[in-house]
Amino acid sequence: MLSTEADSHANQSDDYAVAPARAWFAFVMIFLLMLSDYIDRQIVVSLFPHLKEEWGLSDKQLGALVSVISVVVAVGSLPVAMMADRFGRVKSIVVMASVWSMATIACVFARNYSQLFAARAVVGLGETGYGAAGSALVNGLFPKRWHSTLLGAFFAASAQGAVLGVILGGVIADHWGWRAAFGAVGFPGLMMALLFMLVPDYKNVVVRFAPKVQSKSPKAFVKRLYAALTHGPTLLWVCLAGAFELILVSTIWAWMPSFFNRFHGMDVTDAAKHAALVVLCCAVGALFWGWVADRLSQRSPRNKLLAMCVLTLLTFAVFTYAFTAHLEVSTQYALILLGSFLMTCSVGVTTSTVLNVTHPGLRATGSAVLALFQNLFGLAVGPLFGGIISDAWGLDVALAAIPSIAILSAICFWKASRSYEADMALVAAVLRQEAAGERVENTAVLPPLTAAQA
């Protein structure tokens, strides 16, 4: 039996699930921990020049220090989120944040590449499921009218955390060495993890599998889980769209400091500052485009997905021109900033769309499915693939080629827009049936498989 917990009504209503003051306190803490999450995740990119010089690492090895976190997060996000739904989002987040903060502190004591790689993997283990559990809390505690805006702000915190990580890493490493940078960001995260115990959780309703399937194969389990999560193709198309866009985002975030260092002759601190402004534009873009999406969806929900088609194609065009045309340094930098403002357009929209076509009792699990796609097929691909291309043909070639992935993102958003409103209606129909008593004992039963499906 699979059990999860959620408030069946919070996702669909315009009321707060708790007192507004408590909900906003929760959001502040969720936001701060997302900052810590991405500070710890991204601080290493500004340390690349130091690590390359001290240990003689290739760009592939450097990229792997970023990608390993995304791989671990992808593999563990679904089971961890299911545990969070079962045992509580707040308790789970306290454990997650404690683990990733202590692992970041452990990076201080790494004496070779293998030890640092292992510590970074444990950082990923701690961060596994945080995006899913955090977004489920936002979605469960706040009125529906706030969802895209607050989820955009939540994931904008990742960009702001990356900004702080890049800046802090460069400045601290220049003054006290790269090891000190990890310690300086690990301890505050541990303190915030303990403070998170004061955050409220939302009320619970059990969701379980109907005990009518004899097959225990993984394929049958996945089919039943998907049938429980949603009732149409929108979930898969949106997950793919978000993942493709994050390949570009993670590439830009990981390699901008090195690009400025190698091609524009900046020292580590100056390169980190220029890269930090790039990431800051991503944060502003995530919040702004989330707000735009909320406005567009008031007339028709699918409008926000059609807008993503246009914006992702614009992102491709801007970055391709910036890295292939012969431009002045200032002009190229301005285009990179514009492209960064555009490329995070989908972060809040992707999450809100997935949650809107997911059964409310499986919010964190649905978010974890999205996180699996985003990390394994998105965030993990960019830094590593960029490093491989860089080793073979140069970093400038890598940055010119990878933006083309945004075309695939636009296609997937268009496909999702065709089924989005119908899938929302199907989920709403299931909720009405449960509210009318067609699911007994406040329990939503996952549909059994037919003999052919099993």
C-alpha cells in the first residue's frame, strides 16, 4: 500500500490552509532554505579555477561535481517525496537540510577529487526531495491565486542562492582558500534547518492503492502510480519541457564564471561577480514570468503554456546570437543577461501545471516526478555535457550549441497546452466524486490495473 498525506481542498480553494501569518512565516523559511540549498549546490562553480589548478582536473571532472548532485536528487526524489507525504513535509525537510549542510561542511576536509566528489554526492542526497516537499507546502498552505507567483518566487530563490554561492565562493576563496568557502555556507544552513521545525504543515488525507492487483512488477507499479497522479498526458509533456529548459539553465550557471575567466581575462573574483549578475537575472525572470503566467491563465489556463513556447524560442535565439556573432564584450554581456532573464520563464509555470493535474493527495509525489525529470534529464546534463564539449572543442562551442535544446522545450510546452485544460477537468471530476462520498473513509483509492496492464 502506498500512503501519502495532503489537504484535498487547499490546492483548489482561495483560502489559506492556516492563519495567513503562519503561512507567510512558512514561505520565508521555505525560501531561505532554498537559498541555502543552491548556495551549497552552486558554490563550487566559482571554485573551478582553483580546483583545476590545484588538482589538474579536466572540464568533464569539474562539471561532474555539479552534475552528481542532480543525479542523486533525481534518483532519490520520488521515494523521498513519497516518504515526505507519508510522514510529514516539515519533519522531512528538517532532516534533508541537516544532511546537505553537514555534507557541505565535510567538503572542507576533502584531500583529493574522489573525496570531494563523494561529499558532493551526499549534498545531493540531502537536497533530494526538498523542491518537491517545499513546493507541496507552498501549494498546500496558500490560496490558489498565489500558486504560480509564489512557486516562481520559491524557485527564484534557487537562482538567488546560486548568485550568493558564486559570489561568496569567489570572494572567500581569494582571501582564505577554497576550503573555507564550503565551511562558511554550511553552518548557516544547519541553523536554518533547526529553525524550520517551527513551520506549520497542512492537514492530511490518506491515498492508497486498491488491493486488487496481483502483479508486483515495477512496470505495473509505475502504471498505477501514474494513474493515481494524473489523468492525461500533460504531466509528462510538462516534465519534459521543464527538463529540456533546465539543460540550458544549468549550463549557463555552471560555466559562466569559467567563460569570463578564460575568454575575457577576468580574475576569479571578477568572473564570479559577472556570473552572479547573470544568475540574478534568472531569479528576476523566474518571478516576473510566474506573475505574467498567473495573469495570462485567468482568461484561459492553457495561455501560460503557449506563452512558454514563445519565450523558450526567444531564449534560444538570444543565446545563439550572443555566443556565435562577433560582438563587443559589452554587447555580448547584455545579450547573455537578456537570455538569462528569459530562460527561467518556465520554473514556476512548470511546477504549478504539474500540481494542477495531480491528485491533491499526491502533491509532493507529483512534484518529485517533475524533480526527477528536471534533475536527471535537465540539471545533471548541462554541466557535464558542457564539460565534455568543452574538452573536445572549447567552452565557447559548448555555450553556442546547447541553447538549441530550448526548441525541444517549446515543442513539449505546445503539446502540453493541447491537453492541459482537459486534464485539469478530469482531476476536478475525481475530487467531486470523492467529496460526494464515492470514496469512503476519506480515502482516495488508486485505480486497479486490468489483467492486460498488469
